[in-house]
Amino acid sequence: MSAETVPTTQAERDARAVNSDGPRDGHKIAPGEIAIGVIIGRTSEFFDFFVYAIASVLVFPSLVFPHLDPLQGTLWSFAIFALAFVARPVGTMIFTAIDRAYGRGAKLTIALFLLGGSTAAIAFLPGYASIGVGSALLLALFRMGQGVALGGSWDGLASLLALNAPEGKRGWYAMVPQLGAPLGLIVASLLFMFLIAALPAQDFLDWGWRYPFFVAFAINVVALFARLRIVVTPEYATLFERRELQPAPMTETIRSEWRTIILGAFAPLASFAMFHMVTVFPLSWVFLYTEESPVRFLAIEAVAAALGVGAIIASGYLADRVGRRTVLAATAAAIAAFSGFAPQLLEMGEAGEAAFMLLGFALLGLSFGQSSGALSASFQQRHRYTGSSLTSDLAWLFGAGFAPLAALWLSAEFGLLAAGAYLLSGAVGTLVALWLNRELGRTID
């Protein structure tokens, strides 16, 4: 499909009209331009993600599962939380077919409106007091809608950024997509912190928690237009084609690249497991087992996420000097050591909680900052676009999808040390995958 025949939706036509002052034929597209689109897209997606994650701890157990004790309600809430990660590969399969038939712009438009619509629908969710178990069923449906949409929101810009990175700067540009995670967490944490502090507890549970979901929908619309403004230009369409970043058939990709998909999904397991161990799980532990106000912990989370931004940036600097594979392996070993003592810090009061979060986000930033580089570098170019998307889905599913549920259940049954054992398993998975995948090691060093 040529740049001139890319199917056009109304959103794409609007984006092209706005883009009349943007890149023109013959304009050399700089990696920095691609990076802007990547950061905007990832930040909006992670904001959605963290709005739901925070509500899974602070709202849904009492709204949807008030007939259960707080621990059981939170465990069920985390079970529904995991459904999005189960649904993501399904979304990738559906939207790959849409991409092949109607183009990247149509795919992105449908996926991001599905994401925004599912998120906005949660804002209208009735509670158990109104419709009984129907509340949990609706929440599960909307959560799966988010997951399917996230599977379709892959725009290929991260892979395009890596392929167009200057020589000697591949690690630096590999970390750019990962900045969206801490940025999205900072905004979501501060928004919930403000609402909890400003509203009486009953008002927050009645209606205040719904406001961030409306904000998420608005951010999605803005982010969609910003990404379309980049993706649908003729220059970018041509660049995607020249780099062979076109959607390949899913069955063909799996048949040809199954080994890379499996090992690529396990290579970043340590950082993806760590992701929820320092974002969602500690909030649930503190909320259930201490008398501390969520306001203070959300403030700690926002500060720690800011440190995570700096650590992600540092990972790019380090990767370009010692190699991304070395950074991934070293941080996996550090996460293994962290798992042996750090979870117990959550039982040591406010100072222990702050130490856990700050140290955790420093390690998370260093490892997560290079995890995107491990996902796509080993694919043949023909399969890079589809294979990277599917591998990312599986990495999130295996590494992060069930992490809050598993960590909370293990810590409730066997103590916080058991939650550390779950994190240790992720670190071991990364080290084994890097050792086995020798081709990956040669490609990303």
C-alpha cells in the first residue's frame, strides 16, 4: 500500500489539514519528531492504565465488592484488573487485520476511541448496591474493552524510532517510549491525591473517583489527534514502507518468529514484574494493612515516579556505553537482590515505605528504560511491526498482568517475603531468556 493510497478517515483528513505546516515532501524526518509522538501516545495510555489501577485499590473493592472483606474485595478487583492483559493479544490480532485492510490511521482511530469509550464507561459504573453482581460483570466487560483497545493502539512509532536512531544512540532512543509510564503515573497520582484531599470520603466514593476517568477520555482524544498528525503524513507513510514496518499476517509472524516472540516476551520479565511491585501492589498493601492516608502514599508515589523518569533517562546513557543487553542483565540481578529484602520495608513505617518506593523506582527506571529495546531488535524486518506488538502484549501478560493479584495474595498468606519471591521469579526469567537468546544478545549489544 503506497503512501498515496493509505485509507482516509475523517480524523486523518483533519490531521492532514492541521499538518499542512508540518513535514513536506523532501523533508528529512528527525528521530526527535518521532519521539514526540511516542511520548504523547505512551503517556496517554499509561494515564488510563494508572487511573484504573488506583481505582482498583481505592474504589472498586468497596463499590463493586462491598459484600466481601477488604482483602477479598481487593483480590477480586485485581483479578478484573488482569483481564486487560489477557485481552491485549486478542486486540492485536483484531486490529492487525484492520490495519492490513484499512490502514494505520483507521486502526489507531478505532482503537483509541474504544480505549477512551471503555474508560469513560467505567465512570458511569453502578455499584453493587444498585445492580448486584452485574456491577462486577460490567467492570470486567469495560476492562476487557480497554485491553482489546490497547492491543490495537500499537502505532509502530517505537520501532520506527529505534530504526532511525543515530549510530551510537540506540539505547538513548530506546528509552524514550518508556518515559510515558512514570509521566502517566505522576499525573494520575496527583489527580487522585487532589480529589481525596479536597472531598469528604463519602463524596469521593460516590462521585469524585469518576472524574479521572472523564479526564482520561479527553486526554485520549487529544493524544489520538497528535499521533495521527504524525502517522498519516505522506513522509511517515513512506518511511514506514521503506523500513518495511507494515503489518504482516499474524499466523505467518508466529510461525516464522515464534522463538523470538517467546524469548522476547521473557527478556524484560524482571522490569515488567517490578513495574507493578512498585506501583499498584504497595498502594494496596498500605491501604489494607496500615492506617496511613492514601494522600501521603500517592504523594510518595508521584515523587518516586519523578525519580523513575531520571533513571529511565540514565538507562539510555548507560546502554549506549555498555550495551543494552548488559544493562538488562545487570538490572535483573539487582532486582533479584532487591526482592530479598525490600518488600519488608513496607512494614517499617513511613520511612520504610519511602525507601521502598524510591529504591524501587530507581531500579525500575534503569531496567524498564531498556525493555522496549529487547522486544523488537531480533525480528526480521518484515515481521518487526506485528511481532513487536505481539511480543509486547505477551511480556505485559506474563510479567505484569497478574503481579498485583499474586503479590497481594502471597503477602497476605505468607508474608511480604513471599511477594519478593514473585519478583525474584521475574528476574530469573529475564536472565534465563537473555542467556538463551544469543541472537538477541548479538543484536542489541
